[in-house]
Amino acid sequence: MRQKKFLLEEKDIPTAWYNIQADMPTKPLPPLDPKTHKPLTADDLSHIFNAECSRQELNQTDSWIPIPDEVREQYTYYRSTPLVRAYALEKALDTPAHIYFKNESTNPLGSHKINSALPQCYYCKQEGDTNVTTETGAGQWGCALSYAAKLYGLEAAVYQVKITMKQKPYRSILMRTFGATVEGSPSMSTRAGKDIITRDPNHPGSLGTAISEAIELATTTPGCKYTLGSVLNHVALHQTVIGLEAEKQMAMAGEYPDKVIACFGGGSNFGGTAFPFMRHVFDGSHKNTEFIAAEPQSCPKLTRGKFEYDFGDEAGYTPLLPMFTLGHDFKPANIHAGGLRYHGAGMIISQLVKDGYMHGVDIPQLESFAAGMLFAQTEGIVPAPESCHAIAATVREAKKAKIEGKAPVILFCLSGHGLIDMPSYDSYINGDLQNYQLSDEEIEKNLEDVPQV
């Protein structure tokens, strides 16, 4: 096994996040009040989120948002994360492509999610909040939020998608280890959860159900704010530390990516990796870079969804968001990439797809695990099932390069490790997993309840 790693010195860790909204040729449409259909203000959003994140969410003027000194100090404990040239994977694929991965699995929480959990909890603490609540799919975000809340002296309540809570029990144990309370969603602890269970007693849960429950708790509990691990603009903003570091590290390697790839659930690690590089497409300095979002074949909002205003949750508590969606009451298949089982795409990414700056590819579950196994056997890292989708898309591009006789530089984000996901690998090795694919009729039916705006 041969790797080459590139690390930055502490002084080179970013001091500001990159706000792509300011540079986009076509700005994202605004979130709307679901009752009046009028654009929401930061004050409106601050009833759910902390005030600073609400301002960041709607900021379309400032390209750079300073990282608070205290947050950046916390970043220095685990950043920079390595950029790695994957020579062994290249050799196994017999490809002329140069493959690099940004390894976000090396921090103590095991994934990229801590990059946004820290500032969100910091802002809540600064504004006098005492509690935070959130949803989580596979549990990476729930673990990161639970740790960050404890760091800043906040109480955390997490609603974890019920099926992934069963598939990945150790993640909920980790959340409780950090002091959070954890409920499987849908639960009987909220009105939204009770209503969902009444309609469907065997509902396996989704990120949409868990978001509904978390928002209900936040809006009915004094001193409590809702925090989100993906989808919204301010989350992708915080994650741009990934791409900003990778940009400097690629320069250290003497190369620049022709293709940037990341897995896609709501858009946090994809946006965090891609947006800093995409600004060079806007300014014309690297206008031919291709950006590929790898989503599950069973949850294909970018490749087969519809661009509409829709709710971000099942119960309809969120603002109406302009996004590619499969419908807010979409019930995803029980795939093991729990962090990607979401019905919609972030507003920024949806606009970028509309404008042709990036595109999605859908990856069958079995292909994703085959790629994850190959990566583990060549690079010695067991990737999270979510990250396996990015690896599978990278493998596709590397094989294409061999056929075409080209040598592209490929950068992908390894968003997290899979050491707590070993039951998923066990199921794959034993032949117990299967692919799931939606029919056009199923997608059309799910879209029938999208609000008409």
C-alpha cells in the first residue's frame, strides 16, 4: 500500500468560510413562508435557528464569512485533514487517472459533520440558548452535534431515524455517551411523530420525519434552537473548510482537479468540497472542472426529482424550500447509507444543477458497497456507506479514463469512516443486501402532495 499525504500548517487552516451565494450568476430563490408564500427574513428564521446562522443562510452579498476565533481554535485540534493520493486504488483499477481523496474521517467524531456542529453550538451559546435539538440519519451528525453541545455547555436532544437506529446502534450509544438524549423517529414524544405513527404504525422513519420532530421540540421549548446537519445554505458554508484546505493541498501536489466528487444526501459534504473549486468556474480560471454528486439509486432527487418549492420535513413545519425533491412525504428504502435517505436537495445545489454547473449520478447499493470493499482493501480505510457512493462514482470515472486513454485528476471527499457500520458490511459480504429502484409512477405519486407555489 502506497499513499502520499498532504497536510497544512496551522496558519494555513482557513480563517473564513466561502459563501458561494455571493458569486453565483443566478442566486438561489428565497425560502418562503408556507402560509403567505412570501420570502422569509433572517428574523423569521431565527424563531427556529440561532440568529447568526439565520443571517448566514440568506447572505447573498459577502463572499467570505469570518470564522470566529474560538471556532477556528477548535478546528485546529483536528484540522487540517489529509489530502491523500490513492496510488493503491489507482493500481487496482489500472487507470491513468490521478485519484486524490480528502480524508474527513480522521477527526475524533469520524466524519465531516463536526465542521458545522461546532459553529452552530458556538452561536447558540453566544446568543444565550441552553438547549439544541436536531435530527440524524446514520448518526454522524447526531454524534457531532452531541459532542459540540457538551463542549459549549448545551443540552442536546437528537431524533434518529428509527431504521438506522436499529442498523447502527453504536451511534446512538455514542450520542448518549456525549450526554445527549436520543429518540428513534417517528416517536410518540411529539405531535408530529404521533401523527406519522397513526397513519403508518410500521413507518421506518426518514430524515423528513426526524426533522419534523426536532423542529417541534425546538419551537415549543424555551431557550432551545434547532440545528441542522445538511441541506441549508449555512451548513454548506461551514463545510467549505474542506474544499478551501483541499485547494491549497492540491497546489502542494502540483495538480488541479478535473473532476470533484462527493456523496450526496442533502449537500453538506458535497458543497463543502465543491464550492471553493466552483468559484474558479465562475471566474473562468478553471471553467472545465466537472462536479459530480453521487446519490443512492433508491433516493434519486437530483437525477429524477422535480425542481419545486417543497417542505424540508414530512409534517410541513419547515419553510418552503426551492429544491429538487421527491416529495416531502417520500418514504425512502431501508438502505444502509442512512445519511443519504433524504427527499430533497439543498437550495444552492438545486440552483447549480438547474444552471448546468454540476450534475448527479445515482449509485445502486450493491455497487456502492463493492467500491467500499475495494477501497478498504487497497487504501486500508473502511469508508462509511455514504462515502462508498463517492468512491463508486470515482471508480466509474477512473474506468472511463482508461477506456478513453485520458489521465484526469479526480478529487473525492471521504466524508467519514465506516467502523461503526460493520453490520452493513457484514450484510453485504453475506449477500443479504439488494438494490432498490423507484418506478416513474412511484415518483409521480410522491410528488402529488408538493405544495403549489
